[in-house]
Amino acid sequence: EAQVTQNPRYLITVTGKKLTVTCSQNMNHEYMSWYRQDPGLGLRQIYYSMNVEVTDKGDVPEGYKVSRKEKRNFPLILESPSPNQTSLYFCASSLWGRDGGYTFGSGTRLTVV
Amino acid sequence: GENVEQHPSTLSVQEGDSAVIKCTYSDSASNYFPWYKQELGKRPQLIIDIRSNVGEKKDQRIAVTLNKTAKHFSLHITETQPEDSAVYFCAATLTDKLIFGTGTRLQVFP
């Protein structure tokens, strides 16, 4: 089944403890992206990648890192999480880049205390 | 800066009525406009999209219209059903990004 897999689905952590949210897609998509969803703010792009070893900042990249060593994986790294990073995170991939329909992962609900 | 405005933020309709959600975008270079539906606790899913060389697109009960001159596009849902209740997001492309609107919560009452 074609899908984007995110892990974990839920995560509670403490301020400053590094964490990684994994994202993997099995559709051979070149374009992958991370969004955060907050009430009243919609979906805001954190980082995106147009291909392996190519990553770029979205609208809200501060406090996040990403890497794209392989086409299928695009992990999101929070080196020192803070409470304002408590949010619902979605990974997405697209065959046609920004001009194609995105397939979203199931989401990761992160709480930083 | 790059911006997509979406209205209304909430919309309540009676089953069988039509619903219209409107979005405006700021950059005339935007050329791809998808709409996503997000049911409670689930991921956003693409329901329809339109490109800048097309003025209207229809898929059963849903349709999207695009006015490039005015830089706005709209989602139309006819004969609404309770299962249409969800949050709907519009989006527009800009360079390598897909910018989303802030969402419209649609409630369809039986």
C-alpha cells in the first residue's frame, strides 16, 4: 500500500531533550515536506526537500533540523525542544513536487513540558 | 509576503444545502491550487485541485473555480451530507513551497 509512515504518533517529552520524528514513504517521491498544525494557524511548512541531499527552509524552520540521506526517509530533528514546539506535525510527500497532490502521514502529536 | 487567506473560518449548513469556501492568494506567480479535507483526528487528504490554465473543475458534488485576475479561488460543495463535515484547507504554490490557508470548519446538520 502506498503510504507515508510517521513515528511516533504521540510523544511527550521534556524541554531540552533531543528527539527525532521519523518519516518514510514507499512511493519513490522526490519531494518531501514537514508541516506543523496549530489551531487557527493552519498548516505551516517547516522544511522541505526536493531530492536527496537537498533541503530548504519553509516558513517556520527555527528550532528544527532535517536530513535527506535517502529518497524514502526525511526525519525531523528537534535538538532542544521547547514548549512552543508543542504541536501536531505532519510529514508529506509528492511525486510532482510542490505542483502535485501531497500524501500526508498520520501525524505526530508532540507535547513538550 | 506569501499569503493565502481563507474564509469563513467556520460554516454551518443544513444537509442538502450548498457550501462555498473562498481563498485569496498574494502572488500572481502561483499556479497550482489544491484543496484538502481533514476529518477529526485524521490526516489532510486531497479532494480536488486546479491549475492556473483552467478556470473551473468539477468532481461529482465538489467544484473549484479560479479567478486569476482577482487572485482568488473557491470550493463549492453541493447537496451537502453529514459526512462532508470536516476542516477544509485551501493552498497555493509559490516557488518551491505549498502555502496553506488557515482552514474552514464545515458542519453539516441533518
